[in-house]
Amino acid sequence: MELASLASLLKEAITTGRLAQPFSAVEAASALSQPEWPPARVQSYLIRHCLGNLAAASIDVERVAHGRYRLVDEC
């Protein structure tokens, strides 16, 4: 079973009103309510796919404050 992209899950949660921006990893994991995306894994994803991470394969989020993120428009 292929995991859904966290960026697409976050976008859906924001669109449906389950998650407000900016958000923390804990808030995102809680809004998603998916066992394959616990807070620690969400946090790791946010760090790896954050604007400014030169090693990021894709940029999905921007860090706006300590531990707070928002989706970038391109994802």
C-alpha cells in the first residue's frame, strides 16, 4: 500500500477546515488522524521538505516560526 503524500493530506485537512495555518507537527498529525503519520514522522517530513533546506527533494512547507509551518503555494 502506497502512503499518501503528506503535502496532499495537509492540503486536504486545511481545505476542509480540520487544520489551520500555521500549524505544528502535533497539530498536523492530530488533524490527519492517520496511524502512518504520527507526530514524530510528520515533524521529520516538515524539516526535510522545508523551504531553505538545500538538500530537500521537494519544498512543501515554509517555517514561519519556531515549530510552526505553512504550506507553500506550489504544492
